[in-house]
Amino acid sequence: MTPPIFVKVLGFNDVERHALNTIFRLSEGRQASYALWADDAPALPRLALVDGESYEASMLMAARQPPDMKLFWVGPGAPEETLVSFDRPLLWPQVVQAMDDLFLPPEPLDFDLGIGIVEDTRPPEPQEPMRRALIIAAGRDVRLYMRARLSLADLTRADDAASAAEAQQLMRDTAYEVVLVDFDLPDAQGWEFMKQLAQGKPSIARVVVVKQHASLLDRVRGWLAGAALFDKPPHPARLHTLLQKI
């Protein structure tokens, strides 16, 4: 397992601290995982996440240790060396995305100069893009609603599954670009099923989840699992905007 990236956190209220600690805990096992730095940590912090309105912020700026530590700033008055600054209210997925952008290695360029090989420079024959969707929901009315939303976004090739088991069988035989999931499945625990979807082969371009009374923690967990989380029923305009990007 890759060792965590330690983050020095200064300031923030109890609610923000709780959200941040939860995000760090949920990041375990990802390609980039994060942990709260403390004096007894086995490594130096690589990032400082600073509440600019806190007393601790002035202490950090007076003694930057270690000197190569990167700086994210929340609130006004960000110093020049700040890499990324955020305003309140904080959107924690944006914070984690900025951390991933900083610490995850860039995708390698995959190209071949093809020396000594005569390439066919004719343009490829146009092909219809694969835009197949899977709807996973126990309720028939939910499946019909999702199918209607897909059709409005020109995603008309869709299969239905009324259970996680049925969905897994379909996914073994067919590659789907988007999967819409009702979190309340009769034969699967929601977040465990999300992990299965994230780890499945071939990978799914977009997973959309609808959940009754989705909390901030639910949204963060969904984002970390690579899923867009909507309250149930999903907001039609927001869902339509997302589906049109596929």
C-alpha cells in the first residue's frame, strides 16, 4: 500500500475538521491517500491546509517548516506562495481534487514514433460512439424515470436491472459508458456495491447514484468512489446537464 501524504491542518471549526478527517479516512486505499500530520508522524508534511482566518495561520507564516511544504489557503489574505486558495463555504470534493492534481502523477504519454513503419494516413472510417447505459433500480417507476432522462440526453441504448446480481450479470457481458443506480437495492449494501462498480472491468465512464436524503458525507464518499450523487428523485436539470457531457 502506498504510504499516505501527510497534510498539516491549521485552524478550521469543529464541523470542518470532522469533514476533513472523514475525507482523509475515506481516502485510504486510493492511489493518493491523505493523513493528518502530527508531531509523531513518520514523515514530514508535504502540504499545509490553512484556515486564513485562524490564529494558527500567522504562526505558520512566521516559521514555514519544512520549506518545501506546499500551501493551500482558505479564506482571504492568501500569501503569494499559495498554490490554491478556496472560499467558504468549502466544497470538500474540490479541495481533494486540487490535492490529487498536485500529488497524483500525470498520465504518461503513449505514442510510438513508428520508425521504419509505413503508416496508413487515411482517416479512419467514422464509427458510432459507444453510448450504452445501464439502469439499476428495484422500482419499476424509478427505472422508467431514469430511462426517460437518458432519452432526453440522447442516450437511448439502455438496459435495466432490478437488482445488483442482475446488474453484475449484464456487466459481465456488456461494456457500459454510464450506469445509473438507485442506492436502495434489495440485495446489496450501497457503498460496497459502489466499490464493486469502481473496481469493475472494463471501467465505467460515469456512475450516477440517487439516494434518499443524501448527506454531505454521502456526497464526499460518492465523489471519492467516482460517482455523482443526487438526492432521490434527482433534479432533472442537473441530471440532464451531467448526462449531456457523456
